[in-house]
Amino acid sequence: MTGARITIRLDFGKDAQGRNIQLGHGKTRLLEMIDRHGSISSAAREMKMSYRRAWLLMDEVNSMFAEPVLETKPGGKGGGHARLTEFGERVVALYRKIEADAGENYAAEMERLAREANSIEAQLRRTRFEKGQLELKNAAHEDELTALRDKVYY
């Protein structure tokens, strides 16, 4: 395949305050990193986000379902700890299964769209003219684009 992938976002409606209730790739990845490291702060560092942002996202995910997704032990002398609950492990596994199934079921369609997105014509539409110069945004077909640029300018 040419690099196309499906990223799933599950929308569960709105909460009492009217905010969207969503679970997507980022929150799922954060859950996976917490499970791997046993720590919200370590997971946040790996994902290059603040501890506060990670904590708020996990609080949001934990309040999304009737059962908790994450268990935490407050920090102290030995430091804190966080881990997925059994339900949390099932949430992550189901999300990844939905994502994998969608990718497998639509692989041919994604390949067709990726070819269109990476075509020379699409790349030309994504180029910008600045001060009479053609700037190439994607060099995957640099020779073909250079030849086309030369035809445009000469």
C-alpha cells in the first residue's frame, strides 16, 4: 500500500454539558502508553504532552463509560502508579480491532485513493507559485514534476 491508513474516531454523543464524547487514536495511544509505562507522567513525556493534558484526557476517558478504564494510585514517597483496568484493556483491544478491521475491509479502496492523492496531477494542485518559482511540496515524483515545471516556465 502507498501509506494510506484509517484512523478511527468513535463519537458517543454529548455529555450533560454539551461536550462531545469521543474516543480516537490519540486517547487510545495514551492509554496504551500508560499501560506500558505504568505512569501517566511517563506516558505524557513519551507523547510530548504535559502531564496536566494527559491527566485531563484520561479523566475524560474514565468518565466516558459506566466502568473505569484506568486505575491510579496517587504519588508519594514511592511515586504514583496508573494501569488499565480489565475493562480498559477491552476498550483498547476493541478500538484497535475496529481500526484493523476497517483497514483490512477497505484496503483496496484506500489504495485507490492513495494513488489518486499521490498522483502527479494531485501534487501539481498542491504546489504553490511564489515569486515566479514553483515550489514542490512532495518530491516523490521530482523528475516528472521538474519536467512539468520546465514546460510551464520555458
